Amino acid sequence: RPDERLWAQLHSARSVGAAIDAVRGSAAAAYVGGVAWPAPLADLELAFRQQWRTRVDEVARWAPDPWRAALRSTAHLIDLPALVHLVGDEPPAPWMAADPVLSPYAHEERGERLARLAAGPFAPLALAVETAEPPPRRLDAAARRRAPLHAALRAWESQWRARWPACAEDARASLDRLVAVVRGHLIGFGALAVEDAPAARQKLAADVAALLRRSAAQPAGLFAYLALVALDLERLRGEIVARAAFRAAPEVAS
């Protein structure tokens, strides 16, 4: 994983290329496999989504057979916002057609999108979004926009838990503790000031790492490891894609 020295290098990097080179020269070099520069922003974003999918598949291949389905289902977490968009009335964003996981559903006609989603692995999640109760009017606009994503996340968790094989009570309790740690972070994160967000993410990483150490011989250890990978990739994406977006902004404006 990236260490604090690497994060400091990334934070002080003056260009996208320098940031990518810093990672490539570290023990975390594999995290930027497939990340090319110069490249369009959509290509950078796709490279990070593919990194996540690759890591999930890698961990699933380490795991005992009964846990592989539950582990592989975590790959869908990164696609939930796109799934919410595809279920809605707006046409798909152009980048979705270039994503190998999303492209089968990136159809202009909503009816065709829904039919394809209903016939594929996203079916239960798409149905949960489509049939979710409208959010209460008392909520602000941001909360109403988040409501479909929360519906998708609840459906994902239900599906994920259904894929757990029979296991010992202590193994299940460790998984529940991991869920509680992540849920507690998510509940509070949306209300934080921007300047407090990095510290909250670091606390989440520390809590998950502590749980990983306690659960190293249990299924929760694999899911905790994936949670740490997700946090690392999110932070790397922030360092690299934000620089690329800033560099592209004058070109877009012109």
C-alpha cells in the first residue's frame, strides 16, 4: 500500500506525470497499472475503475470457493452511481459506452436500458432503484438526489449478505463489525466540512486496518483488505485525476 512518504510526494507533485511516476517508483506501482498519461479524463477514470475490478478478482481468487461470490459482488460497488443514472430518464453519459462493464446498458432508450439491466447481473440492484419509494419532500435537494443511491446500496448489501456461506458465529460477527465501521463513516461523512474529510478517511483506514489485523484468518480479513484498497485507489484517483482536470480546464474553456 502507499505509505505516508508516497502520499507526501503525491501531494507536492506539480504535474500529472510526476504524480504517476512517483507511484510507479514505489512499492504501490501496481496501483497505477493501466493508467496512461497524457490521456482524456474519462480514460484515467476508467483505468482506476478497472484497477478496482482487477483487485477484487485477485482477492476472490485467493479466497476459499464458498466466499468467492460474495467477494466478487464487491466489484459492483463502484458502479452503483452509474447504475442509478442508467435507471433514470437521462441518457447515458458518453464515458459509460467505453466501460466494458457498463457499455451493454449504455443504450439511449430507457426501456432498452431497463430490459438489459433486468437480464443481467445488475437486475436486483436496478429493480431496487426503479421501485424505491420517492424521498420525503422535507429532505433538501442533495438528500433527495442521494436517495436512489442509498436504495441501490441497501439492495447491494442484502444481496451480498445472501451470498455469505454458512460460517462460524465469530466470523459473522467480524463481518458485522466491518459493516458497522464503514456505515458509521458514511453516515457522518456527508455532513463534514471539506477540510475535515481527509482526517475522516484516515480514521476509517486506521479502523479498518485494525479490524484486518484482528480478523486476518477470517473472511472479514479479505473484505477489510478490499476496503483499504478502495480507500487507496480513491485517494490516488483524487491526486491524479484532480490534477488532470485542472490542467484540462483552460482547454475546455477555450
